[in-house]
Amino acid sequence: MSIVQCSLNQIPLGKRCKVTHLNSTGSIRTRLQDIGLVQGTELIPLVKSCAGDPVAYLIRGTVIAIRDKDSRSILVEHDEE
């Protein structure tokens, strides 16, 4: 089994992953950090909205919706099966 790194928007629903880096800047970076998205945080994509954007993620025991354009700037790693 190997570790794969990609952006959060590429993780399939139900797949556990871990934050490695935030590529965003400014207020959105601060907002993401405030909701707990820092290096090492585990999260799971749970469900997509009817239109496919945003996606609800389980982050530190809380379900939070993140827009696709913001999830593209969040780098994560996961186990390749």
C-alpha cells in the first residue's frame, strides 16, 4: 500500500484522508484554519449537494461544507488501495 497526495476535491466520498498543506491565501486560508484544516487533520468527504458543489466533510467531529474551488487548494494524502 502506498501514500498518494492530491487535492481534496479528488477524494472519493467515504475515503479518509489527511491534510498536508493549504495552498490558499488571505481570508479563505484563515477561515479554513479556523475550522480545523491544518496539517495532520483527518477528514472524510461524506456527501455532495444535488448540484455536486459544495461537498460536506467530516472534520474533527463536525460536518462542514466546502466549495469545490476552495477544496482544490487543500492538499491531502490517502492510502492507495
